[in-house]
Amino acid sequence: MLKSEQPLLQVRNLTIAFENDETHALSTIVQDVSFNVRRGEILCIVGESGCGKTVSSMCIPRLLPSPPAKVLGGEILFEGEDLLKLPMAKMRAYRGRKIGVIFQDPMTALSPLVRIGDQIVESLHIHFPTMARAEARAKALIWLEKVGIPEPARVMRSYPHELSGGMQQRVMIAMCLILEPQLIIADEPTTALDVTIQAQVLELMLQLHSKDSGMVFITHDMGVVYRMADRVAVMYAGQVVEQAEAGAFFAGPKHPYARALLEALPSHATRGKTLRAIPGQVPRPDKFGPGCRFADRCDCARPECAGTPPALREIDGRQVRCPYA
């Protein structure tokens, strides 16, 4: 893909905490997260549930509820402008038109009381108030056809519950892309789909992704990362532990957690063999220790790992949060 020199999006040292409803104590969920996205590029953020992928990404369009979420530090620069400092009225104008979001569960993102066509037309009218209704409906039909929906006129008259999960997700993609946003955030958009429909939706997103737009694709599936990513950012327990170009990453990840994720991926080489499983689970934010957060699950940990917090360092053109990588 063609990539410009100046990043479209720059997330710098983002730190986010959540407030406890009863004690009002803050727990840091995301710590010093940094990544860039260029035009024409797909950045896949990967990691287990609870690693901070969605929290980091939903902070970009400022969709985290506050309270309980609180940004403790960092910058989110979109075309050089810090989104965290924008007035909310201007931020609302950015959502959809400049920054589009494809949510994980379309059934909760789509209104159950409004027909599909009316929902798409409403999104157009919000950002293009002078557009005639007939023009908006015609454009909605075109985009439903683009995302591979059969009988788009019938679907325009349908309610979300009358469509399958795969059809609902295609509608979500159409609603996002019809506004031609410059940045697309896709939050595990194929998790709830069966394997066949998942493959179709991924192929559709690759076909429709513009060289003029950037994409942040959130997933826990390394197979999806292999298919989609130009670059990969691996998160664990609220931190980026490795970031690299996709080719270099799949040729040989450096961080023990990244290696373990890749070794758990089925392939022709592992057919008939037992896949690797990572023991234990991601710690809760209030259980983060002072040292490496992956130390108690790492098969190559050393005693000093538990006490010394590792910093991101450059290794062969990538960033790795491990002094022994």
C-alpha cells in the first residue's frame, strides 16, 4: 500500500485510568501507549481480552465514558491536531465524517427501532445537512450493494433483527465507509461471525480500504492479523510490548508474549501437533506488579524481571519491551 511520510494519526504516551464507583480510586488500564497510523496503512492491535486494545482505540474518537474513564496523560494527534483538547462540539463533527468506527457487535450498535435505510440516511444528513433525502437514499443503496448485500432495497426497509449477523456487520461497514472517513477504527468486527462469513467480511474490508485512509484494526486473532496488517502492535496488560512491520513480525517476533501468540496459531507446520497454550491469564489492573507484567507467564523469565519495569527499546527496526529479546 502507498503510505505517506507524515502519519495521519499519532498516539503518544497515552495513559488511561478508570475510577472505582465506590472507592473513587483510580486503576491505570492503559500506560504510555504510543503508535502511528499512516494513510493507506492498516495497523493491527493484537492481544488477549483485557490487554487494553479497545480502551486505547476508543479513546481516539473520545467514546470512553467519563467518568469512569480518565486520561492521565499523552496526546492523540489527528492530522497534527490533538483530539484530547478539542471542544466536544468539534469532536462530534469529527466522529463519522473524519473518524469512523466499526463496532464489534452490530446488534448493539444499530437501533432496533429504526429501519436500516433510515439509519444510514440519518448519518448522511448529520454530516451533509444540505443533501436531499432522495440523493441520500440512492447513495445508501449504492453502498449496500458495494458491501455485497443482496436485495439492498429490501434491506433498506428491514429492521436490524431481520438480518443475519453477517448482514448486520456489512451494514455497519457501509454506514462507516459511506461517509468516507480518513481514519477507520474496526473493533474486532468479525469476532461474532462464523469462519466463512468472517473471511468474506475481511476480504470486503481489504477491497474497500482506501489508499487515502488509515485503519486501526483491533483483534485477538493472529490469523486475522496475518491477513490484514501492514504493521502490528502487540498489547499486554495495558502496554505495547512489541511493534513492527507485519512481514518482520511474522518472520520472527521478539517479545516472549508475541512469540507465544504466534506459536498458538494453527498452520500447516503444526497440523497434528498440540498448539502452544499460554499458562495463566492477563492480570487485573490492580494486580500489576512493579516489573514485567508478563513475567509470571513467561517461560524465559529471570528473577530480576519481577522487580525491574522493562522499557520499550529499538531492536532491528522494531520496538520491544523486553531487555532479553
